[in-house]
Amino acid sequence: MQTQAGAGLVGVLCVFAFTANAQNDVILRVSGQISGGTVSLDREAISALPSVQIITTTSVTDGKHSFTGFLMRDLLDRLDAEGETVTAIAVNDYVVDIPMADFYDYDVIVADSMDGVALSRADKGPLWIIYPRDEHEVLQDIRYDYRWVWQLSQLEVR
Amino acid sequence: MTLRWNPAVGFGLTLAAVFLFAVLMVFSMFRMFEVENAMRVNAEHNMLWVLHKGEVAALRMAETMALAENNATDQDQISLRFDILLSRIALLNDGPQRRFVEGIGLAKELDDLTLTLEEIQPLIDKFKPADGPRLRATLEPVPRLFGRAANAAMIADWDELGGRLEVYRSHLRQTIASLIGIMLAGGILTVALFLSLRQSRRDNSMLRRERDFSGLLISSSGEGILAVDRTGRCTLWNDAMEKLMGKSAQQAVGRPLRNVAGFFDISPVREGIARALHGHTEHLTLQPLFQPHRDIPLRVDLRFFPLRNDDETLGAILFLNDATDRYKALQKDAQDRDRLEELVSERTRDLDNALQRERSAAKLYRNFAAMVSHQFRTPLAVADSALQRLIRRGTRATPEEINERATRARDAIDGLTRLVDSTMDAARLDAGLIGARRTACDLGQIVNTVCAYQRTTADGRQIVIRQPTEDPGTAFCDPAHAEQVLENLVSNAVKYAAPDTPIVVTYHSDAENLFCDVSNEGNPIPEKERAQIFVRNFRGTNSVGSKGTGVGLFIARTLARMQGGDVSLLSSAETTTFRLTLPRFYESLI
């Protein structure tokens, strides 16, 4: 789905390339209590956000890995998101509610590459929510592990 | 309650309880930590969900393929479903999930599946409905594989969970047992604490009683008792001390001892306290203690003791005992001893004198024959020759002649009698038989008596008495002896004075003595004889032709000396003066 809401967007959203060009596939759609109602982001828009790197272990892989992406709160801030919860929805129909506070308490990123290699949809791509698990012991808990949504495609702020 | 607290057993039990308490505590804590660690559930235990999702992905892939064969869906959907299936397989091939699959023995099947999917990837990417049946046949065993794996995962999970719960239970049981042990140990400790508290209260009350008793002893003691701490500050001061020193306990306690009374700052007391503070015991006896407003000091005995606790000296205690009575008794003893010694020496002196007299008497008797032969022969010879003449004359003798010769003989016998008297006097003197009864005598009166007598017998010789302008006072002497001495001196003066010259008797005094000088002119005593005139039986060359026995001055001097006085010669060229000295007051003759 592609947005036709570009004309109504305020200036701050101009940093994102909202486009109808089918070449630039939308990889993340944000909806809910944000300015503009619904926003679709392609790779270019995502790479315009400040890049952040986290090196951490995960619950489903061995060893430490380097993840690169943007801070979830950067995105939410730019979209003026207001709400308690963000519902993350994955391509594989996985749905989970994540408290908004997580993104402000911890440097939670939305990674698009692991160890310098872009994440593919055939693995955990294109986007994977990564918590700084090694930096905070409280995050080493299954109640956080289920918030690591991979194959992320949609966010709904509520 | 009749429980008795045996300290050794109690201590051992308490120690054991504490030990048990600690060991069980550590053990149960260790177990709890283990449980706490084990309860962290890892996502790898979520295999059932992973496998279920894999099965769903495979089934949906097959469904999508079936739709695609009928052109009911598009290439994108096929790619999406295939990607999702691939991502499930990738997840299974990753770290912990891969190990689990290997654990349940399905690694080879997973590898085969992975390979198969890689092989059909090109066919998926460019899907043609004609490939549909072949692809479906290829993917047909995939859900079954996931199903089998899920079964195995469930069994492994439950086995693992059951085992884990069993471990938890066992750990919890051990922890519960430990807690019971801890409670028991705590109970023992509580009982021990209660008993030792009771014991300590009992000990305390006993201590208090003993302290009260000690306090009573100290306060009621007749001895002065004080204590000082290590800095020399008074910490104890009893009633007897207050009486001795005239300072109350309020004035003394808490102050440095040397500030309480000067007595404590005198060197022996200060050193005694210092030595006691160094752990030594010290004694001082009969120290003078001046009390306020009293001239005569008390005499006190002091005993210093260190106050020890184990090896540490905490202070010193001082006992002060009034020993004045003992001191007085000692002094009286010393006086008695002195008096006794004096008495003994007096008696010894008397005995010596007696011995001396005894010896003199013996000597007198020894010399008597010689004296008789020497001194007595002359008058005997005179009498004998006179009587011989008388006999030879017989009847021819005229009465005048008889008278003359008889008178000569009688004179000779008279002299002999006098000689015998004098000799006996001297002998008695020698033997100490003449004693002196000394009293206060008016010397002037004696002088008058003697001079008056001499005037009657001295053929009108002038005897002048020169009295002093001031009253010379009395002499302390035997008046009879003084008279005898003066008589001797005056009669000598009469005897030796040049004719028609007066005899002058002068008396005067100084602070200690009375003096009586008897002077005559003429017949001076030759220089070389002066030292000998007081020797018995000595007769000076100037006495030739006068009657005398040679013992008068000897007797005079001896008598004077017996009374603490003397007779001495003060001759000048013209005048011969004998001086009688007599003491004015009693004084010991020693």
C-alpha cells in the first residue's frame, strides 16, 4: 500500500521520501497516533535517520553481533508519536505490544543490517527490533525477548 | 525453673549453635541462589513455538502454491511465503536452535531440507504453474518433519522441565530442612542468651552486694584508706581519712592527691605512691603528719599497694594508720633507757670512787709506817731526850728544870698528837670518809667567824675583811668544810705574814663562782716550789722554823675540790694570796 497523504504532511516529515514510485518498496508502515495518520517508509527514508550501532548477544543466535539501524525513539519523535504502546507487526504475522517507555528507557534500535550485511526477508529482515540486551541485565528476560520482533513491517502507535 | 547454667557446656552449646546456624544459613542461601539461577528461562526452551511456526510457514507455502497453480495468487505472495519458510529454516540453523535439533537427532533431515529449499529457490523466484505439483511434492514432507520435531521438542521440554522441577523441589526441601535447623539453632541461642542473661544478672547482683560490703568495710575502717588512679587522682577517701586529714571525701575525690594535702607531696609519700603505681608494695612507718591547727604532728604508718586487674595496674591504694601512741611509747622507752644508762654510769662512777678510796686506804696503811718513822720520829726523839735528861738528873733536878724539860716533852707529844690528827684527816680524805653535805651558805658569815677566831689566837695580828659592794650571794658548799679551808688559809697567812702586816680577806663573785682571797705580805713562796705546795707532806723552804705538818694545803684543796671548788695560789712578788673558789649553784661534779 502506498500513501497519498503527502500533501497534508508538515515540514518535519519532508525528510522522508514519501513517494509513489514502485521502485522504492515501502518496508515500514507507521500508523496510529502520529502526525499524518499513516506514514510509509522506504529504505532511503530509513537511512536518512541517524545511524546507531549496538553490539549485543541475542536469544536466538550464538555470540555477539553488531547491529546497525536507527533508534526507535528517533523515529517516533519525528512522527510526533503520542501513546502508551506501540504494536509491532511482522511479515510473518507475528504481533506484539511494546510499551512506549521501552524506547525511552533503553536505546532500542530498529536494525536493518547485522555484522555489516543487510538483513534479508529470508532471514530476519528487512528490519529487526534490537534491545541493548548486554548493557542492561533486566533486559535478559523472556518478557523482553518476545519484543525482539524480526521481519518487522508495521508499527501502530496507540 | 531448675535449669542450671553450666558455663562450659553452655559455651560449647552456644558455639555449636552459632556454627550450625552459619553453616545452614550459607547452605540454604547457596541452594536458593541455585534455584534463582535455574529459574531464568531461556528462549531456546521455546522450541515448540519455533517448530510450530515453521510448520505453519510450510503449510502456508503449500497452500499458496496450490492457489498459484490456479493463478489465484501472484509471484509476490509466493516469494513472501517462501522467504518466511526460509527464515524459519534459518532460525533453526542458528546457534541454540540448531543444537536442539541435533539433540533430538533430526540434524540430517534439517540439512537435507535446507539443501532442498536452496535447490528449489530458482523455481520459486520464477514460478510457473507447471512447476507447482513438483514443488508441492518436494515440500510435502516438510510439515511432517516439523511435526516430528515438535513431538520430540515437547518430550524433551517436559523431560527437562520435570527434571528441573525435581531439582527445585529437592533444593527447596533442603532449604526447608536448613531453615528448620536454623530455627533450632536460633532456639538454642535464644535459650542460651536467656540463661546467660539470668546468670549475668545474678552475677551482677552478687557483685553489687560484694561492692556494697567492701564499701561498708572501707567506710567503717578505723584505718585511713584512699585510692588513686593512674594519673594520681583520688578515687576513694573514707571516713577515717577525713578524720586524719581534715578533708572530706567531696574535697578529695577527683582531685590530684598532691593538691588534697601537702602531706601527699612530701618525697617519701610521693615515691611510695609512684612505686605502687608501678606495681610494688611499699611501707613507711611513723611519718609525721601535721594536722591543721595542731603543733604536734601525728605519727602515721603508711602502706601502699598497687590495684591490679590481671597484669594491668589500674591505680594504687594507700592505708594510713595513726601510730602516735606507739610512737609515744617508743619515745618513752628511749627516755627510760637513757635514764637507766645514766643511772648505771652513776653507779659505776660510785663504784669507781669506792674502789679508788679502797686503794687509797690501802696505800695509806702501806705508807703509814714510813710516815710514822719519818714524821713522828722527831717529836718522839725530842720527848725522849727531855725525859732521859730528867731521869739522868734524878733528884738533882730543880723544879724549874723539871718543869722546863717536862714542858718540852709535852710540847713534843702535843705536836705528835696534832700530827696524828692531821694524818688521820688526810687519810680519811684519801679514803673518801669525809663527805660533803652541800647547801647554800653565806660565805661572808663564814669569813667573819673564821677571822674572829683567828684574831683571838693570833696575838693581835690585824685581819682585815674587805666586803664586796654588792651582795655576792650564797655559795653552794658544805659550811663546815668551807670553814676548815678558810681557817687553814687564814692561819697559814698569819703564820707566814711579815710582822706587823695585816692579813687581808676579800670575797667577791662572778656569774658562776664565789671567790675568797686570803693575802699576806712577806715570806713569798719561791717560784719553783709553787707547784708543789699542794702536795701532801710538802713543806716549803719558807716554812723552816715554823710549826706545820705539810698537809694543811693538801687538805684545804682536797676539801674545796670535793665541793666543786678549788684552792689556788695567786702570789705576786710582795704578796702571797690563796684563793678559795666555790660554786654558786649546784652543778654535777662529774
